[in-house]
Amino acid sequence: MSHVFVVDANKQPLDPVHPGRARLLLSQGKAAVLKRFPFTIILNVAIDAPVVEELRIKIDPGSKTTGIALVNDRSGEVVFAAELHHRGATIKEALDDRRAVRRSRRRRHTRYRKARWQNRRRREGWLPPSLTSRISNVLTWVKRLRKLCPITAISMELVKFDMQAMENPDIQGWEYQQGTLAGYELREYLLEKWNRMCAYCGKGNVPLQVEHIVPRANNGTHRVSNLTLACEKCNQAKGRQDIKDFLKKKPAVLKHILAQAKAPLNDAAAVNATRWELFRGVQAFGLPIECGSGGLTKYNRTTRELAKTHWIDAACVGQSTPEHLNITRISSLLITATGYGKRQLCGVDKHGFPKRHRQRKKVHHGYQTGDLVRAVVPEGFAAAGRHVGRVLARATGSFDLRTARGRIEGVPVRYCRPLHRNDGYSYHSTRGGNSSPPL
Ligand SMILES: [Zn+2]
């Protein structure tokens, strides 16, 4: 179980507590539930100058999923873990749809406005909306978690490979039992750059050795641009030969290797624009930030013998990672970005013709589409029974509920009680590898 967040009567964040203790506080009437996701209780007393344990929020940003972990650096305990699923693809589809509708409308000549071409400007550093939403998702959650617990530092994975550590292995002071971290990182980098196969014979799925293109014996350097990967057989066969002699009969392979060796791993793969933008966003919180590389994350995870999941990766980001990470019985919260509905008032059919119109109003009888409610509907109604689900709010006051067991239609608003207002995300919890249905 992840810990439960606690705030005092003034909504000041306190130390997260064990779920058992939270249950006790709730049953004794000393606290009430403030939020269901992430589960937070509010004490009914205010606490002056509370003494709290400092927590570090650790982020491993990914293109589809971002791992988030809250770690107590002193005790090595992971207090809370979450996996945030982004909605980049949905946003792109929505924009493509809108573009198609607008384009077809112009072509029908139903408007007399002259076409405006080439009058659009993009500001510098513009990112597509699908990527902007990813950044906003992460910033939103850092902001939300900061309100619920005492976060005093941030760690994030900024780059895939630490190029500086690789180019100048000597400037790094830290060495580990299994050789230098730089060496570890270098291997990962080479695997990525050479597509995980032998550069000479193209064999994959075999143990690969780091190979000097200009051999050490001929004063070849340790620089990345002089390194490639080879299977043991090819490595032995090449030995101290010059690469030009070794590949005399395979000029195409030689040409490819020499070109590939000089090309740095493309920028997008090493550091992507989104991460830099996220970094700038995170800086605005004014907390100390530690940046780690993907190589370091993997090193931390494998030396601590942990499984690979997004949130465990997040917990392993950066040099501050405690020697022993306590992750027992942590179940991560799966958070899926859903957005707050759309602004489109006119629904169209597949040909782009108007089909239905929505009201300008979003709130009906105190509910918005997406609010999580509990409904206890008495006998005599088609929807009789107890239901928990997301509401589809209608002006008529007859709501539909999206529950784990399917859609329940015609739930009268007077039998609904709000559990969690729509906050742009849906939630599942994981326990022992099984995930509950989305709520
Ligand atoms: Zn080979």
C-alpha cells in the first residue's frame, strides 16, 4: 500500500501515514476524507509549525507514460508511486478531426471570407499540443502533490545518456564495484547507436563487446566516435588489424561503419525537446532540482535488483537515490489523463454535417460530466441498485453512469452523491499486479 496523505485543518501538508493509521484516525472521528485520488485525509485540528520529514519527488518522463515516485531520502522509503498516462494521441486525433471539418467547410463555399494562407506564425520554442499536454500533465501533478505532502526537492531524468560523463570519464569522481558508471552508460549508448548488433556481421542477440575501430595498438582513442560493438568472433578475427584491411572485401559495411561512427546519436534520441521544456517548467517551482541520465537510472535499478516499471524507474532517477530503496507493498496509482471534455458545441457526422448541438452550460444540477458519484437507486426504477461511476450530466436530470460493470442509464440526479469531482484524470489502483477497472 502507498501511504495516505494527511493535511491539517488549514490544509497544511503533514507526513503521509500508513493506511492503518489513517483508518484509525477516520474511525475515531479525528479526520475526514478530503480526496479519494490520491487518497488524502484532513485532520480536524490545525497544527502550529509541524515537524515533517522531507520528501523528494522523482520523475521519469516518458512519451506515453511518466513515472512519479515520492521518496524519503533519509530512510530510503518510497512513500507514494504513480504512473501517469498521457493523452497525446487523443489530442492529435481531435485536432486532425477539427482541421478536416474546417477544410471541408471552406471548400463548400458557404462562407465568403477570403482564404487566409500563410499568415500563421509559431513562436519560438513552440511544441505541438500533444507534447504540451504531456508537460502540463506532469507539472499539474507536481503541483497537486506539493499541496498534499512536504516536498522539498525534485529529481528528474533529463537526458538519456550523460554525454559529458562519456566523453571525459576522468572528471567523474564516483566509481562503483562493477566498474565506472561511465562505462556502463557508454555500453547503453553504444547499444542504442549500433542497433544492438555486431557492426561487422550484423548478428543480433549475441553478447557484444566494445570494439575500437582504430585499434588501441595503433593509438586509437577511447572516444565514443572510435567505438563500436562486435560479437566475440568478429572481435577476435579483427584483432589488431586496421579496419580498412579487415573489411577490404566488404566496402559497403566499411563505409557505413565509418559514417555511423562519426555521427553522434541523433539529438532527439539523446535529449528531447519535451524534457527540456519540462525542466524549465519544473524550475519555476523554485525547489532544488537534480537531473539524472537514463543510463544512471538503469544502473541504479539493476544494482538494487528492482523490476522495471515506470514508477520504479522514477524512484531510481539521479545520484540522490538511497542505497536501499524500500518499495515493499507499494501499489502504484495509475492516473490517465482524460481532459475536461471538449469545447465543440456542434457535433458532426462523418461527412462533417451538424448532427447535434450541445448546451453552452456544462454544470447540470450541480454535476459535470466526468464527476465520480455513488448512486443508490430504490426499487421501481430501471437503474435500481447501488452504483459507483462517472456521470454523464444532462439538463433533464436523468444521468447515465459509466461504471466498472458497464453503463447504467437513467439514474435520477436526486439519488446521486458526489465522491470525486472531475479533475481531468481517471484512476485505477494496482494491487499485486492486478489493476482495478478505471474510475
Ligand atoms: Zn560479428
